[in-house]
Amino acid sequence: MTSTDSVNKTLSSNASIIQLHVEGMTCASCSARVERTLNRLPEVSHAQVNLTTEMATIEMDTAQLPLAVDAIEDAGYHVVVPQMILDVEGMTCASCVARVERVVKRLPNVVDAQVNLATEQAVVQGWASQAHVIAAIEDAGYVAKPLQAALHRMDEDKQARKAAEQQQLQRDFKWALGLSVPVFVLEMGGHLWSDFHHWISHHIGMQTSWLLQCVLTALVLLLPGRRFWQTGLPALFKGAPDMNSLVAVGSLAAFGFSLVATFLPDVLPPQARHVYYESAVVIITLILLGRVLEARAKGRTSEAIRRLVDLQSKTATIERDGQILTVDIAQVQRDDVVLVKPGERVAVDGVVVGGQSWVDEAMITGEPMPVEKNLGANVTGGTINQQGSLRVQASAVGDATVLAQIIRMVSEAQGNKLPIQAAVDKVTLWFVPAVMVLSLLTFALWWLLGGEAALSLAVVNAVAVLIIACPCAMGLATPTSIMVATGRGAELGVLFRQGSALQSLQEVSVVAVDKTGTLTEGKPQLTDMVLQDAFEREHVLSLVAAAESPSEHPIAQALLQAAQKAHLDIPSLRHFESHTGLGIAALTDAHHIHIGADRYMQQLGLDVSVWQVQAKALAAAGKSPLYVAIDGVLAAILAVSDPIKPSTPAAIAALHAQGLKVVMVSGDNRVTAEAIARQLGIDEVVAEVMPDGKVAVIQDLQHQGKVAFIGDGINDAPALAQADVGLAVGTGTDIAIESADVVLMNGRLTAVADAIALSRATMRNIHQNLFWAFAYNIALIPIAAGILYPFFGILLSPMLAAGAMALSSVFVLSNALRLRWFQA
């Protein structure tokens, strides 16, 4: 579909993104066919299909979804109907069950609904949204809630189905191998050892040997090999051949020619009376072996998601109505108090309301060191409690937890296509038909030019072309790398919300960084305090905190927090005055306190020149000094500023090492911004930028190359969306995270360099895969066609072609799996 076609489509205002699980796709031409079928539907705005995840992502009106499902089924593939499991409360008899089933089945896109009174659960099959199903049940007078255990069951069901498929593949392979070995020995043994050939001729007879091979080959084609012609031949007859079509036609051609040579030899010239039963069976056996190895490797590509799902607790211990209960995780409600014992996983997101411990948050942040948790600290579901016990009040449960959102983001990213995949899809869409044509041309040329054995050579070489060119490796080259890379990124605390960011990041040349909350902690803190000899830090700080306590100003709050953190006693105030533009005056029971700028001290008759050196140093660092006078005596000079994050200097150095230009974008005054930039070695500073001006800054920088923008606040969201790649600090706001392509879960800027390095490693991996897949076909198809035979007498037998084809897919998968061990 062209972009013009897409624009010209008339869409409903209810258009949304829908994902369908499609089974039966075995190669890139399959996924391209499904994608083409969907994009032809007028009701579909856009569709893309991922072979590795077996997911079709469609933009259309949900009410028209059955049309898309029917189109996929008509194309010869199977759409897996998803199911949701709900807890239904209030049912008391069979008529209640019937009523709930009836109202649910009436909903659009519901295929079936089954309600169990004993378990009080409803199993709903279809694509209706969970919210709509719950609303319908509640309108009928019952209470419905999502069963969070369904996530585990669905995952377990999928794994069970995949395991069953793998077991069936292994059984088919073993049968094919067992039946193929005698055929191979009977036919090839005689070619390899002349004595064996004479032994067969003398004791069995060549005709009997051929009959035995015929029977065994027929069993291979009818039993383990039936999967190829059952799907491949219908696809061929519909004019959309796939990989199965190539294998089916190739093996059946070898078998058919051999049948003629066995039972109607007079039809063939004497020099063409050869059988190729061994080629037919070995083709099937080797390709089944390749599929077994593929299935194992594909299983490992999705291990990241499986490990994330395994992090979710199945049960939780809660306090409810004065009792300690162990309940299914789905029964935990917001505000429940969850007890977390030493060594247990935290069941839900929440706030510590009792106890003290250290929690291993590596699964969220990638940081190996446990984090101390005291009263009021936030904890995340799936993290591991260390030695102490905790009482946690649940703030997020079910799909609202951080872990559930991570699983969702990783799953969506793995289903995305990279821009490079679009080019591959265009090639693979026409590749199989082109191979069929090449095979026919090969057959025709050898029949015309092959001499006495023309027919035999024509069949062998045509079959070899069919088998060698199966585009499995092409279809697997990109999606497998994406799956492994996004999973590895999640383990490192880097979440790719958009899979396309994997390609875009490695093209970035400029990294723009927000200052507050990204380069810095985002919270003003007391950073400097120099005292006169006659004063003690604790005493001065307690009086400063007392004086600032009535103010809501961020600087005042920073000073108050510094005293509280030091556990100082803060005296009460008798009087407080604010002098705009100068400072404040306060009175405790024992002391007069004045805090303000140098001109305020001068008005009080105090000489601040004693701290001239310190004041210049603070100003050079972009900090504004404040002076403290106690009882008319100059006591201290201090500064409150937003400190740089400990990880920031290393992050900037890592970005420079990758050859990137770093630009700081800040709303702060130029003096402060440039002082921080000097400390960090930042290349360029754009200061005093209003929130709505950040987009214009990004647009200007995009004239220099592709730009990545890193931010954390609500005001960063437009810039994150404008940048070629937006990276949100995971400790920032939800809006910033939702606007970003990549989320840095640990809040460390060093993760930016990790993400870029992973992006570059992934694209190298994809290019390696694509080079192998295309170079393999470009190099071996002419050899399979027999181009070397006139010069060197070399032909590539169908058996070797099948082995080479299987190995090419295994190579691509194995290469993609190397990303599991990526280290920045």
C-alpha cells in the first residue's frame, strides 16, 4: 500500500490500535502476505505483521475487526482468539450465570463467554476491551474485577502451546530421521562404496531397493512431511506461495520424478532413469531439524519477557480486618497493607508504613546495590526484600504496577518494526514467486541444454533452487534481534517504548539534555556553608531553619530539610519579617537572625568582604551566596543550589567518547547554566529557555543532525516528542515517560550511553543477519541452478541445499542471541 492509499482511506473516528496473534506463518513471505491482505481492506488504516512475535498490529475501527480476522483466515492463517478471566461477584444461581453470559456475548467482538458459578469466574474470548466487558456485567447487576492471575495463566498457556509445538516438531524430526536413514543408505551407499552397490544388486535387487525407498519416502511425506504440503500447496494454488510451498514443490517433484523412474521407466530416456528418493526425504528431515533448532532459539529470544512475568508475585500476605491473610495477588486492593518478609519479593507497588530494610531493585533500575527503605519510602512490586521486614501500603496493583507497565512496554517494543524491516519486507514479498520462476527457468534451461541426462539434471537443479532459496533467514534477521535487544535493554534499566528507537538512536549525532532533574537532582539542597570561628554548624543551621520555617520558598524548604536531615532541634519563632529583594529577619526566644544577600548585610552595617574569596568561588559555580547574621554578628555564608547527579559527569564523558555533541537546554539564567556546563564539559548551552521554547531549540539542533532529547518533567514532553528520539528519565513524570521513545528506569544519565551503545550493537547485528541472509541466497541460488557444472562439474544436490537452508536460519538466530550478553 502506498502512503497515498493510506491517506485516501476513510476512517471511523473510533479507529484504534489492535493486536492479533496470527498462527501458521513460517517465513517472511507469510508475514508479508498477511500484511498485504490487511492493508488491502478499506477499513484498515495501517497494518504491520511481525513474524517472530506472530503479531499483527492493525489500526482500524474495532467494530470492523471481524473483517480483518476473516481476511487473515481466508488467506490460510489462523487468528488466535485472546481470552480474559474476570472475577464475578454476586452470582447466586444458574440463571445468574446465564444472564452474565448473555450480556457479555452480545458485546461486539466477543466470540464466546463461559461463566462458572462455583469459581465465580468468567472466561471471555474475543477482542472486546476489558473495560467494556466489566461495564456490561456491572450493568447487569454484578461486580466484575480483572483476575491478575490471568496474566500468568495466559503466559503459561502460551508457553505450554509452544512447548507442545516444539515436542511435535521433535517427534516429526525423529520419525523423518528414522525413515530417511535407510533410504539414504540404500541409495547413496552404493554411490559411495562400489562393493555395497554390488551387494544390493546381488542380494536385494535395484528394483526392490527402489520400491523400499519409495515406501519409506511416501511415509516421510505423508507423516512428518505433511505439514509442508498441507499449507504450502493451498498457498501456491491461491497465488501466494510461501516457504512451505518451496519445500512441498521441491520434495514432491523429486518424489514424483522418482515414481516415474520406478514404475514407468520406459517413459524416460535410459540415461535419465534415476531415482531421487533420498533427496525428497533428506530435504524434509534437514528442514525439520532446522525448525527444531529455530524453535529452541526463538524460545530464548522471548526469555526476557518470561523472566519479567516470573518476577510477579503469585500471592501476597495482607492485613485485613485484623487478620493476617495469604491471598491471590489478584485479590490485593489499593491501600491494603502487605507484609513483606525477609527474602520475599515485594508483591505490589506501595509505600513503606512500617519496618526498615534494604531492597534489591536491580530488576527495575539495573543497579546491583540494595536500596535502604524506611518509613515513607516507595517500593516497587517484583523487587526483592533483603533482611528486614516491611509493611507496605499498596498504591498500585495489577496492570497499574511498574512491573506490569514494563512488561507491556517491552512486549509492544518487541512487536514493532524498524524502518529497515520495511525494505526487507518489500524484497521478501516477491522473493518466493521470483524463486519459483527461477526454478522453472533452471528446469527449462537444463532440459534444453543438458544433453543425454537433461531431464534428470533439470529436476535435480530445479529442486535445489527451490530448497536453497527458502527465505527463513530473511524473515528472522530483524525481528529476532529486536526481541533480544529490547529484552536485554530492560535488564539494563533501559526500556524501549518504541522498537523503532533501536534504529533511530544509532543515527543520533546531537544529544540535548534538560538541566533540572536530568543533569541535576531537581531539588534545591544546602550545598555550601562556611562559618566564622566563633560559631558551630549545628547551632547556626538550627537557627537558620527556624528563621526560614514560615516560608514556602524552595530555598527556605531546602534549608529546613538540611536541619531536619541532621536531626537538629529547631527552635520556635516569636517574630518573622520578609524584606522583598533583600532577605528575612526572625526572632526566637534567644536570638535575632538575619538572612539575605550582601546588600542586606550592608544595610545592617555588616562587612561581608571577609568572605570575598568564597563568594567569588560560589558565583563561578553558578551559585548565589546568602549571608547569615546572628545577634548582629556575621555568622556564616551559605549557598543553596540544585546539585549535579553523581552519575552525570561519567555520562557526559561516555557520550563524548561515542563521538556525540552534548547540548544543555535550561530555563535557568545564563551564568548558572554556563557554570554547570563548564564543570561537566558540555559542548553548548542554550539558557533561559521557556518551556514552550524547548521545541524550537530541538528544531534548530535538527539542522545539525538527528537529535536525542533527554528530559524528566511535564514541560519536557513536547520536546521529547519533537526530538528524533526522546529519552525520559524514569524517575520523572508520567507525562514525560509517555511522550518518550526510551525510558531510563534508574534515573542515571549513564544509561543514555548504554542505550546508544545497545542501539549500535543491535543495528550491527541486524546488518550482519541481513548480509548473511541475502548474500547466502545471492551466492547459492546460481550454484544450485548449476552454474558451476559446465566449468567444474559441480552440482549442489537438493540434500545439501536443504542443509544449507536450515543452517542459514540457525546462524541468524544464533547471531541475534549474542545480544543477550551485551555489555556497554
